[in-house]
Amino acid sequence: MGVHQKLESVKEQMANVRVVLVRPKYGENVGGAARVAYNMGISRLVVVAAELPEQGAMTKMATHHARDLITNLQLAPTLAQAVADCAWVVGTTARQGKHRFFLENPAKMVEHLLPKLRHNQVALVFGPEDCGLSNAELELCNATVTIPTADFSSLNLAQAVGVICYELFGALMAPKAGPAAAPALASSRVVAAMYDDLEKALVAIGYVREADLGYWRHNFSHFFNRIGLRSREVRFVKGLCQQIQWLAQGRPTRKRE
Ligand code: SAH
């Protein structure tokens, strides 16, 4: 495949990728992130915030090349909404706290992401400059990645976007044949609804108290997210939850077909 053809194929796959910036404080960082995302073939930028960051600061740093990303910037009120239709969500974090699960380095993260790219919407999620992504936001992620640093783990937001997007772009441009494409997976919205059903079922049988639900959701979301469930696997788990609830309510369970 020639370089031109390769670039076209990379752009096609990158069309399924969005960069999501959660509550960014500075318009300059949004502009800088837009620019480098565009450099790496990504054309979709979503900001999770109540209102758009300052336009002037964003466009100044985006330069005219990445202006389209700023013009077409999508605003979402929550991260859950920003990634609702995504089947693979990658969170980025500077910190390596004990509650952060399955931390990967950028190369490993890309290795797991690549096969999903062809048939799924994928999100690369970045946190606010001051505090990073919350634990609840990390629970929406299928993988969590940290960029190794020599000292002082925290990078500038736009630079972190650059490193992650470059890693993905580089892997897509590599001469070797990519991994076989994975099938379409269940979207974040569908999986979140499955977690709601699991919570209800666990409470219904008295296994988990309402007050402890946060702890349980944290654990099972990390377990299921890592796998990347298909739609019919989600239906299977939802069916189990339904049966558990029926039984807990003293109703006869559904007859097996
Ligand atoms: N003080 C914050 C740092 C936020 S920096 C904290 O402790 O989490 C803003 C964002 O840039 C982070 O939320 C993350 O998305 C990204 N980022 C910064 N440094 C990073 C690193 N070393 N690895 C991965 N992402 C990083």
C-alpha cells in the first residue's frame, strides 16, 4: 500500500475516534488539543461542560488548520452522554492511585484499541487541568492509560492529547498488517443500563445494601469494561438480572424456551 492509500485508510479509521475533554479550564488548551488531534488525523472533538470555553483563546491555539474542529466542537453535559454511543472508552490519568484499575502504557492501550477501531466508536478522554478525571468518570472507561514521565507525572492537557493521538496514529501508519478487526461491541449507554439492572438485582436479593452500591458498581464496571461486551452478552446478563428480580419478588421465573 502506498503512503497516500495508507493515509486514506488511517483517516477512515480515525473517523471513528473522538477526543473528549472533560471540563477544560483554559480555551488555549482546547485549541492546542484540537490542533494536535487534527495533525494526527482526528476530526471530532467533544467538550464536557455547561458552556463552551472562550472562543478566541481556542481558535488562536487551534490555528486555521484545525479551525473546523473548533467550529464543529460538540458540547455534552456529562461524560456519560459524550461517550453514550462509544463501545471503547479510554481514560487518561496522570495519577496512579490505588483505585485506578488496569493502567496501561500508551503502546499497550493502542494494542487493545486497534482491533476495535473498524467497527466501533472509540473515545479518548482527558480530564480537567486541576484535578483530572473523577473516579465515577473512570468507571465509564474500558481502559486507563498513563504516559510515563521522568519526573512530575502531570503533563499539560494539550500535550497529553498529543502524545496519545500520536501513539495511535503511529500504530495505524506502521507498515505491518494491523490486527484482525474485532466485532461491534455494546455501546457505553447499553452497558450502563446493564449495570443499573445488576444493581437492582443485587439489592433485590439483599446481597448488597443501597449504601454500598457505589463500591459494587466500581468493581463490576471495571470487570466488565475490561472485557468489552457484545450486545448479545449484555442481553444475557440483563436476562439473568431479570430472572433474579422475578425470583426475589416471589414471582415464578420465566419458563425456559
Ligand atoms: N492534577 C491533575 C493533572 C491533570 S492534567 C491530576 O493529578 O490528575 C490534565 C489531563 O491531562 C489529565 O486529566 C489527563 O487526561 C492528561 N494527562 C496529564 N498528564 C498525563 C499523563 N502523564 N498520562 C496520561 N494523561 C495525562
